Amino acid sequence: MIDSFISHLFLHPLPQIRRHAMNEQLPELPLAITGDESALTTLILTYGPHIQKRIQHLIPARFQALLDAEDIMQETYAEVVLDISAFRREMSFEGWMMNIAKHNLMDAIRGLKSIKRGGRSQPKRSGTTRRHSSDDNFGDDFLDLIPGSGTTPSERLARKETRELVDGWLAAIPAGYRNVLILYDIEGNQPEEVAMLLGCSIGAMYMRRSRALRMLRRIAPVPSHLLSEQAEL
């Protein structure tokens, strides 16, 4: 659904509004917040190209061969579509959209740096438990809950219950974000393989993964007592 909407942005362009208008001068904004796709398309077409130019200048030279501003904007547009209903009117729409793009850029660079170091962004681990719940570290907590290979009856039961819990969380997020977690975190594929399977760049894969983990963090806080119980079984 999101991909088809983003494709629609470029197949059916709409008249642009004055880019530097204040929020209260943007009649499209309240309509977009309530789900009007035409209004949201107009806002994205108005601010997107300018933000893309700014983002292009922020990509470090050593990553420019691996990361394109267009990749960053594709992920940014998807986030804008998903999050527009939560937009706060006291913010600048352009500033909000630019902030999303910057976060996507940082997520991509973080992942690409891990490849240059010869490793994965957050490798799968076993037998360890983390007692934190911040968004930045949620990936570790999520990996800790992926069922292990215990063979005792209690371990098999815990593995079944935990896998059902994880599957339920994954089912609650859009397929494009769910797939990156399954391919990268659960199946343990390398970044290049995941990007190829998803049909995107490696940088876009890392952006999508970070977004997916933030989505999970909202619906699955992974309380520390749950992690402790899993460690004790």
C-alpha cells in the first residue's frame, strides 16, 4: 500500500504550494493529517525535492558510492505516510520531514560503517540478556527474545510461547518492515543478501531495519522481567 502510494506521487504530480509557507498557511496540512492522500501528495512533492538536495550534501564522501539521497527520500516518504496522523501542528512540516530524512541518513551510515569494519550492525547472539528498554538498544532486546535451541520440555515450551509472541509483534507491522527483520535478524542473512532479496540498496535496508525496530518498540516494550524469565528457563 505504501509503495503504491509513493509510486503515485511521481506518476500523478499535483500543483505545488509555496514551500516556505507557515503551517497555518498550508490548507493541505490539516487535510493530510486526517488522511487525504491528495493533500499529502502535494506536501511531499513541495518539500521533498528541496530536502533531497540538502540531504545529498550531508552524505559523507566515503559513503556516496554506497548511499544515494533518493534512497533516503524513499524511506522518508514512507515514514511520512505512516506517521502523518501523529504530526504536531506546532512543528514546521518541512522541519519535521527534514528531521525524518536526517535520522534515516544516520541509520544508513551507522549500518554502512559496520560493514566497513567487517561486521554486522547488531549480530545475532545467544545466551545473553540485556536489561534495558531504550529505543537505541531495542534491537538487542528483540534478538534476545528470538527462541534458542534448548531441548528440555520447559525450554521447548518457552521457545514455542516466545516465538508466538515475536510472530505476533512482527505481524503487527507492515510487510516491508517485517521482512527486513526476518531476513536480517531472525534468519541471520548478510546485509548484501538482505538488500538483494528486498530489492533495495544496503543503506535503504539499514534505514528500513531501524524503522522496523522503532515500530516494534511501540508495541512490544520488552519488559526486563520478561527477559529475566527467559534467561532463567
